[in-house]
Amino acid sequence: MNDPTLSPAMPAIFAAACLSMEAVEFRSELTVRKIPSPSGVAPFSVALAADVLASETAAGHTANDSLHGAGRFILLYDPEEPAAWGGAFRVVCFAQAPLENEIALDPFLADVTWSWLVDALDSRGARYENASGTATRTLSTGFGELTDQGDAAQIELRASWSPLDTDMSTQLQAWGELLCMLAGLPPSADAVSLAAHRRERG
């Protein structure tokens, strides 16, 4: 992960939060990089993007490698503490992964996906409040020149919450765990594995 750009005008509390994110180490299948932050959302922000690759390609992947999931993590900071946030910090995250088609029809899929995020945050001792989000499953069928692609399905989670600590390492670790779980990779010991929900690739 690239170092966050720290400017002299950046508040010390936000700079410390960025540095705590830099200290996080991710598993080898998860490649994380810094991306441009969205403008106009908060006075200060830092954004990361991640791709989940199969373990056999993670060490030296190329643009043609098959992705098993992807996501974004954005840390916002507003010293004015917006009422909707309940504090100065807000995390906004996105995670998606392909699924086996029959799993996408599971009526409990959205609930399970949200519980993965909550479990990942809690298992790492992340302190937060005001969590909200949506879990969306999509099914698509190819026609015409895309008929050969057949049917496809995926799960997508968009969530946000307000961290209660300056140390953002636990928040970022939870997001990384969520991405890996959605991709069907073996979870940590305290997480529930639903690897069957992965759409097999390769």
C-alpha cells in the first residue's frame, strides 16, 4: 500500500489516522493501493482500493488475472463533526464478489453479508457507531454476442460507520477480512466460513 500523502495543512489527528492505516499488513491474496479521494465529501479524506486474486496468481498477477472480488475503503475527516456522523471521522466502504448463481437466490444472503462486516469489525475490537449500509445481489444473463457468457451473479455491499478511535488499523483490517470472506478465502478462526457462496473461477 502506498503511503498516504501528508500535507503540512493536514490536521495532526487525521495524519495520525492515515499513518495507522499504513501500518496494516494484508494477506497475500489481497492487493491494496491508494486511489484519488472523492472531492466535496469532506475537508480531508484518503481512499484505498483492493483486488482479491486467487492464491496461485497473487504473487505476480497481471491485468488479465481473474479477480475474485474488489473493494474500496474511504476515510473521511471533518473537524466540524457532521450530525449524521456523530463524530469527526466516517468510513465509507464498498465490497463485491462473484457468486454461484444458485447462492444468489438465497433469501438470507444479504443478512449474512452484513453480518460478515459486523463480525469482522467486532472480532478486531474496532470501536464504532452509526453503522448503515446496503447489500445488493445481482443476476445477469447474456444475449446476442454475449450469450456465451451465460448467467452471472454477484454480491455487493456498501456500508459506512463512524470510528470512535484515531487508530484506524482495526477498521481497515475488518474491511480486508470482509473482502476475503466474500471471495471465499479461508476466514480467520473467529469468522464463519461460507466458501460455498463463492463463484468458482479459473
